[in-house]
Amino acid sequence: MLNSTNNKKYIFSFIGSGISSMFLLNEFLKNKELSNKSLFHIFEKDIFPFGLVRNGFAPDNHKTKENLTKLFIKNLKQNNNVKYFGNVFINNDNLKKISPNYSLILSGDGLQKKRLLNIPNENLMLDAIDLAKWYNGDIIEDKNLKYAIANNKLNNLIIIGNGNVSLDIIRILFLINYELLYKYGVPEERIKYIKKLRNKINKIYIIGRNSIDNPSFTKFEFKNFLRHCINLGNINIRINDMKIVNKNNFYISKKINFSHNSININNNDGNNSYKKKEIIFLFNNKPIKYDGKHLYLKNNFNEDKIKSNIVIKSIGRDRQDFIPINNLIRLPIYKNISEGIVYSKNLYEQIMSQINNKLIKKHDIQKLNSCLEDIIRKNKIIYKNDLFKIDEYEKKEGIKKGKIRDKITEITNVFKLL
């Protein structure tokens, strides 16, 4: 397999198979002249590829998820010069070994480093990204979440951070009906835990350090959130600083009434089988301590506390530290799909300029093959054909069960299939 590199002028390595890597690869493959004299290696640390497309975007964005998956799989299938190495973590030591032997290393490693609040008992909180992976059906250890739900004796849930991910979490855990969650591919066992959570929780608090006139969520996502509240009907929204809300920004329906400190949803046609929920946005509040039962907050005027033994930390992540490598480019983090497409084209043009000016070095075939053989020996690799098999299996099982796809959620079942 590795000897096929002998007749190639350039060998490009992608670290990570998320959006930034796959969009850029797509640009490379469009250039047949370059593609025909190049080889592309993709290293993915997880069992499954495509990062947020598979396990980050909310399940109700299923059309986007499936369309992008289809494009990425197609590029892997139709191009023999693209090699895929899944279940391989490229750490700094590996990077030192392989980097001199590639023409260029393109790192789409994403945001892996968890941010810290640096407050007492932060380790007792759940992580929003891990939670999103969980309801998306990722192979992830969910014992902390199960324990939190099973042992929850309070009626409150707290989310620290008021960005789009926080709104996604509320939408999936509390606003979308169970039949749609099933159809979108949320595993049945995990829907059972979501049901338990919905039955227990009356109030959801969203804590943000910023003010309501400068929230972390986008206007588009908040409107989408309000639409789901209208569909459900049994929702009351409170905002602690309502006086400065520009109501025109959030108006989408006559079924929404703004009062001095709340947004009331008036929809008699909503689904009243769900327990009534109150969603409370607290702006200008900073968490200062957590004791497992109370989250302590500080704002401009005083300190307060909220009872809850389920606190979800949704404050984003940072990039891991990488050693400096001359022939390594770290790919940007994109806010949305449109931005990813535009920036990938721009980056591709910059790389092509370097190639045309002969600034991209040639590779060392023999040393590269030796490094790859060492990596293969030390890991249980998932190759392209394995991905195709998994993809077809999940789609077929999904059709049988009336859902978009039926994801494999146990690592042992992945290798049984292969």
C-alpha cells in the first residue's frame, strides 16, 4: 500500500478529518493536474471521521450532516491517492518523526483543550462538548451523565455559557419531541435518559458573564430556539436584564409576548404532554464556586446561589499546543459552513502560490514509509474501506428502523463489523 507513493511529486498530510481538513482536501482534488501528482494522507485520532459533522452539529441539523458526510465519503471513494488512517493520534513525538518526510502538513486538529473556570469543584461539572457527542451517538463514556441524571434530586439544571452550543443543548434535551430525536439518530438508550431528565427538570438556568446586548449566541440561533419553544408551547422564558432587549431582534410570531422581565409563549396548540419548563437567562453573572449542590454567582451588585447538582460547562475549548514545525500549517477554526468554504478556497490559493513558486519541498519516500509502518504496527488502524463499510451499515440499519442512520455506539461493535 505504501509503495504507491514512489511516483508522486508531493505528499500532503492532514491531521484530523473535520470540516477544515475535508474542505481543503476538496479544493485540492478539484485541481486534477496537482491531484494526479500528489498523495494525501489523513490521520484521525477518533474511531469515526469528520469531527463536528458527525458528533458536534445538533442532530436536528441532519440534512447538513448527511450532505457533508456524503461529499467527504465520495472524495475518499473516488480518489485512490487519498489514504486514510483512523484511530491514530498524532502527538508531538509522532509529528517530529513524520514532518520532515511530507511536502506539507495541514493540521485540522480543532479545539481539543478544555477551558477552565478555575473555581472549586469544577471537576463535578459536565462538559458541553462531551454532552453533544453523547446525544449525537458518539462512542463516549457517559457514566458521569447517567450518574447525574439518576441521582438528581433537584428540579434545576444549570448551563454556564450562553453561546449557540448552550441553545443546542436546551433544544435537544428539552424542546424536540422524542419521535424526532429518534428519527434524527439519537440512540434509543440515550433518549431514555433524556426522558428522565425532562421529567425531573422544571427550571433551566443559562449563566453568562456578558450582557444581553452582547450575547455569545447569534440572533439566528436564538430565533430558532424561540421557534422550538413555540412548537412546544409549555415554556416560559425569563431574562434578568429585559429592559435593554431590542424586542424587534427577537420577534418572530404573535404567539410571543414580551413583558418587563420575561418572554411568554402563548400556544394552545403546543405539546402539553411535556412538563412545563422555565428557562432563565442570567446575564452579567460570573460563577465563583460550586459545592455539588449549589452554584455561587457574582454580578455587579451582589452574590447569589442556585440549587442544582447538574451543571453543564459550555464555555468553549482551545487548541492544543503544537511544537513549531516549518512545513506545518494549522487550519482555521470556522464559525459556520459558509465561512469554511470561503476560507478553504483562500487557503488553497495560498498553498498553490507556494507550490508554483517552488516553496513546497519534496518528500522523502523511504523515511516516510518507515514512519508509517511504525505507526501502523502500534495502532489498530481503520482504513478507507472500513469507513465505507461502517457508513453503509449505519445507513441500512437506519432505513430498517425508520431513522436517518443508526450509529454504532460501542467500540467492540465497530471491530466486530470489520
